Amino acid sequence: MIRRLSRYTQSNFASLDDYLHHINDTLKNLDFKPDRPDTSAITQLKDTLTRLEVAQIKRAAIAQGIWDFYPTPQNVIDKMLSLAQLHPHHCILEPSAGSGDLASAIANLGVSKIDCFELHPLLQKALKLQGFNVLGDDFLKSQPQPIYDRVLANPPFGNNGVNRHTRQAFKFLKPGGKLITLAHHYQLKPSPGDRSFFAWLQHNNARFLNCGQAFAYSDRKTNVPLQIIVIDKL
């Protein structure tokens, strides 16, 4: 019975309340014995409810137009993970973690040590529901601790965010670590302020991967040209 529940998504119901009523009706038909609790079924149910609540938070955040919240598209996540060359023992940081799409993909690879920053309280709730360790809200005001093997980031693009977040994220890497971050395609229309950032990237032997208008496939769409920046810390 619970297996059938786990196959349902929000698209099957008009609202979360409808889904919860469905679960309640289904549970009435389950034969839970006090001396032999079905812990596997309970775990599946909890996981399903968590996924639904996170999805609801994500939709609410998009509907509210939370500043610079653009969930990372799955095809971009796949490229970032390929570039990151993750191992289960790695210690990972995701600044501006949003609703946790990227962090969840990292966890699915067997990585257990994932720390996050997120500015908005609603999105912090989504991260905590999924069990991620939220270190704080404002990443740019945090004190860098160079303890991370990898930093993967989808930073805010407004207010010179990519420049500031990328430089800050680099400080969190241990020697031998790797930074994989998204950026709008600076080279298409660089501003005078970008030149200092370009020089810093060049100094750190940054590599670039053009992703075109990949955010056209995001849950919150935009046509901003995108690239991935990769930097190895020596």
C-alpha cells in the first residue's frame, strides 16, 4: 500500500491537503501490528511527505518571486556533478542552496557531509526538512573556513553576485579542492567591473563551459546565457 503512495506526486492532487487525505484513507487499510511495526513503510511515507512539502515550498518561493531564486536545471546539475568528481568522503559546501536541488543530487551520490548557506527563511526550511546542515543565511558575511573538498554553487546573479560569491567560495576550499560555480556569460557583454574578476579568474586558471540558455529549462525560467566556471585550488 505504501509503495503505491510513494509513486504519487503533487501532480496527482489539487493540493497537499488532498494528498494528506488520500494518505489518511490509505492508512486505514494498513494492518500495522504494535509488536511488528512496518518501519520500512513508515520511512517511505515520511520520505514521500518530505518530498511533497519541499516541492510545495519550492513552488511558493517561485510564485513569490524570491529574489534571484532560480532552481538549477537537471541537465546543468548533471554537468556540475561530472566536473566535480565527487567521492563519498568529500566534505561539500553549497552556498545559496535554494530549495536543495543541487544538494539533493550530491547526497544521492553517497556524500553525507553537505553544508549549506541560504538567505531566505522559507528556503532554509526546505533544506532543513531534507536534513541538510544550514550554517547560516548571508554567505558573504560568513567567516571562511578552508575545510571543503568541493564547493558547488548556483549564486545570485544580481548585484555583482557571481563575482563576490565566487571569490568568497574559493576561500572555503582546502588545498587540492575544486570550485564549480554557475555564472551568466560575462564574455558576451562584459562591464568595466568585470575586468577585475576576469583577471582574478585568469590568475587562478579558471576553466569555462558554455551552457547556452540552460535556465530556459529551470522551474523558474530565464533566457540568461549561462556558463560553468571551474577552479582548482592549488
